[in-house]
Amino acid sequence: MEGTYIFDDGVSLLAIQFITTDVRFEVAPLRPLRLGAGVGAAWREGRNVPYGLLAAGVSLVDKPSVRLSLDGELTVLHFSEARRRDTYQNFMIVASQPLGIVRHWTPAFAIGMHVEVPLE
């Protein structure tokens, strides 16, 4: 490898362990539809990842003994990554220079099914 390359220390949330927490506001304007919005963070080693979310769900079964719902969620994550410029000669780094923090937004979508059974 020869030449100068620019790298970001990007981390895939699929490849590391993390914990998420969020605060949501949810309304049910028309039964069985639910709409929600919120903010939160993915807590991980290094820089944490704040996010905003929009959610919608519909109840498929709503009985006293069981509830079944289908939910979708659009999450927009805000990543901060350190960028650096590395120069290689004979496959070895001969110079490295930090270029500062790069920030960008990344969308993600999730679909889930929830089953609720009351414990009696």
C-alpha cells in the first residue's frame, strides 16, 4: 500500500455491544392506531450515539387475555467520528494526522411485533 488515505473511525452498531434508552410521547388518535415520537441515545464505548425517532403501531388483537400489535419505527442516528489522514510507504504508516470530528445523520427503520399477556 502506497499513498495517502483518509479514514473515519466509523463503528457499526451491528458489530458492537450497546444499550439504548429513550423518552417517547405516544398518542392513540384512532383506535387501533398509535403514533409516537421521542429522543434517546445508544450508549457504547467511545462516543455515544444520540437519536430521534418516529413510531407507529396498530393493534391486531386487543382482548383482555392477550394483545398483539405490529409496530414500525424510523430512527435517525447522529454519529460523531474522528477523521485522520494516514500516509503509507511499503505498507507501513509513515505519517498520521488527525483531521477533527466528522458528524453525520444516518436513518434506520425497524419493524416489530409485540405480544402482551397479563400475569394473573
